[in-house]
Amino acid sequence: MIPQEIIRRKRDGHRLHDVEIAQFIAGLVDGQVTEGQAAAFAMAVFFRGMERGECVALTRAMTQSGARMQWDLPGPTLDKHSTGGIGDTVSLLLAPLVAACGGYVPMISGRGLGHTGGTLDKLDSIPGYVSTPDRALFRQVVRDVGCAIIGQTADLAPADRILYAIRDVTATVESIPLITASILSKKIAAGLDGLVMDVKTGSGAFMTSLADSRALAQSIAGVANDAGLKTVARITDMNEPLANCAGNALEVRHAILHLKGEAVDERLHDVTFALCADMLVLGGLASDEADAMQQLDGAWRSGRAAEIFARMVTALGGPAELVDDPDGILPQAPLRRLVKTHEAGFVASINTRMIGLAVLELGGGRRRAADSIHFAVGVSELARCGARLEKGDGLAIIHASNEDSAARAEALVRKAYSLAQDAPAPMLLLVEKLTG
């Protein structure tokens, strides 16, 4: 293999052969391909794209660059992946709900990226929770509890870890073929029987336009199914936060209250149940969506899902009393500030990205990979699109560690909200479903 010749062919717009892609990725892992060559390859793919067959070959090569998990369980192994958003607490609800219906969910999640929150950071706000266990403990928790949410292990798809770090610093993150291969290589390596992909669209998503979101959803669903992983992709709205809060410990608390039925958030509930239903049908645990919804409702209302979440937390080192007493266990910010409206009107729109940036300003996210996170900070009680507000009503409550960051976050929250005299038309939450 001559790496520069492979780069040249892609640079000039040629379709790469499967063997060329396999050799290049193998060289990336064993050191024959330099960091500069990998950056050039990523940039060539960014500008020239890839046909579906090339993307399938890239996904397979990255999957085969490391270990692959195999499960011997009495039910299907199923998972969900999201492109990220604000207040996206779905994973914390979805994993125990699907487990309560007979599925097994070995969920390998990521940390926050840019303005979006990460499931792993949310779980790290739970004292004692081990988000990066060894493989033996991971297997044991999945088998005994039915679900485990952890971070990526070093031996699964190592080529993705190398290539992603290069993409992150070379402005090539937004390439659809590279995103597709990055996501799917890890999911296939995790030994799944079925995957549901949640592609966000709107002001708080990485893919802000519906056309881009649709292109990514089609790519993931098509490549995954061609690579042998049964996959359904949904496009869901991110023009306002999914939950009415954003921030790590705040979202964990919100998820617990939702699982217990004490504070039900309709948007979060509807998206979660739709994705769960797809998973149950994919795994053969439900005959159709109606059957799946009935099973999920029973798992939720009976408290079985909340119990499984509690068992998962305890099995991975967290406190046994978390679900019973989240306010006594989760960290809380020392300062709270109510952001009041300066005028009356309906909430016409929300620049959701600004809400994510407010959390980042408070210290609830990372500007650099090495940054530490303040788990307690964030925003809660976010006013919803269409809500009628009087002058002096609350837009949000800011949870901050100091006055300076609270003031900066307040400015961003105010900038995020647009009020009008007329109520806006309702937005479609579940936009599209694609099966590949």
C-alpha cells in the first residue's frame, strides 16, 4: 500500500476499492499511515464524498480495526444513538425502558461535543458511577440488569478514535460519510442485533437544515443495513430543548422524576417512546408499534423501568438511594437566578444552540477536551415554544457557581428567546422515519 496514492485517487474524485480502504485504515492503526496522511484523507473525503459502497467498506474496516463484542443473552441486543442536542435525556430513559420489555441495551455513549450535552457527562454527575468499567463488568451488568450505559472502550474500533481526533482539529467533522462510519463502526463492534438512530434537526442540532439531517439519516440507515446491522433512523426536532432543562445533574434528576412519573415532559416522553418502540420491533419483542407502545407504557407506569435504572446505577458504583432521593445525592449549584421576561407575548422561537452555549458558559461543557466540568450547573424550567408569558414571568432558572457566569448565561438565554403577539404554529416533533 502507498497511502499517498489512495489519497490522490480520492482527491481526484475516484471511487476507492474496498481493499484500498481496508489497507489505509489498517495502516492508520499500525502506524504505517501518518497523522498528516490521515488528515489529507479526511479532507479529500470531506470535499469529494463517498459512494454508499465506499462508506460500507470504510465502516467495516474501522469495525475490524479492533475487538468485536459477542453476546450470548436470552434476548436481542439493541441500542440507540443520537447526533446530539440540548436537553436530550433520552438515553437515561430509553435503556431501562427497553430492558424492562425484554431487550438488552449495551449502550456505549460519548461526552459532550461543542454546544451539545453528552450522556457520559450526565452519568458522571452521579457520585461513584463508573462510566468506563472494564469489559467484564460491562458484560455482567448488561446480563444481570438488562442495560449498561458506559463510555467507549479502548479496544472497540480504535481506528475511529484515531481518525476522529484528527478530524476534530482539521475541520472535517461534518463529513456525512465520516460521521456515518464513525458511528456505525462502534455500534457494529458492540455486537448489536438492532440500532435506532435519532438524527436531530433544527437550531440546536449539528445538522440545522432538514435536507442535511435527511442526508445523514439516509446514509446511516442505508450503510448500516448494507453492513448487516438492522437499523431504523428517525429525524426529530431540535428547534427547542427536548427536556425543559439542560445541564448534567439537572438532566439526571429530570430523567429520574420522569421515570417515576412525578414530572412528565411531553416532548421528551414522545421521542423516547417512539425510539423505544422502533427498538422493540427491530428486536422482535413487539409485533408492531402499537404493541410496543403498550408494553412500554406498562414498563413505565409499573415502575419497572425506574427500578432497572436504579439497579444499573448501583451495579456501576453509584448510590443505591439515587432514585429515591435525587436531590439529596446529585450536586446542586450554589446560585440560582430567575431570568424574567421584559415584555409579554408568546414564545415564538428558541435559538436552542444559545441555550447550549449558556450551559457551556456556566462551565457545564468543554471548550477543550482537557477541560473539567461543573456537573451541577445548567438551566431549568425553560419556557416552551408557544407558551404565553406576561411581563416578569420566567424564561428559565439559571444554576450557576458564581455571579459572573450567571450573568453571561442570562444574556445568552435572553438572546435565545423571541416573543411575539401571536402564537406560533406547532412544530412537528417526529419529523421522518427511514428504514434504509
